[in-house]
Amino acid sequence: MSTQSIMRLEVFVCAALFMLAGCGAEKEGGALSEPLFVLVIESESGISFTNEIQETEEVNIHTFEYIYNGGGVAVGDVNNDSLPDLFFTATVGPNALYLNK
């Protein structure tokens, strides 16, 4: 590994640690206040997306090394109604668009 690659890795690790350290709002005395994220169940949100991965002879960890990295999520106003819509991408399989109503 080159010196430049090692330096980039060190910068990345430091940035990741700073980001993780900022994931809670602190009260006086260092205690965390309410969590920044809460779990919303499917019946409340209407979102039932699952990124299911079925390994085969052709698609597996040996032929596709990023198979378990997961898909992605994007938030944007797809239908221009001023409400944020969600787009989920799957690693292998169909993607899903959820329009906010």
C-alpha cells in the first residue's frame, strides 16, 4: 500500500470517527438527549422494501465482491409536489419508489 493510500485511509477514518461522535445531541453534563433517529414500523410508514440477496453460481461473493454492501436510498421530490419521496435501490432485484402523500 502506498504512502498516499495510507494517508487517505487515515483521513477517512478520522472523518468517520468525527461523524459518529456527532450523532447525538448532548445536554449539560455530557448526557445524550433524545435520539436523533427513531424506528418507524412498516404499518405507520407504508414502506416495506427489503434488499433480499439470493446467491447463485453466477452471482455470489466470489463473482461480485460488493454483493453484501447493500443498495442505496435517495430522497427527492420526484413528482414535484413539494413532498420528499423515497427511492430504494436493490443490490440484486427490483428497485422501489415510494411517493409521499
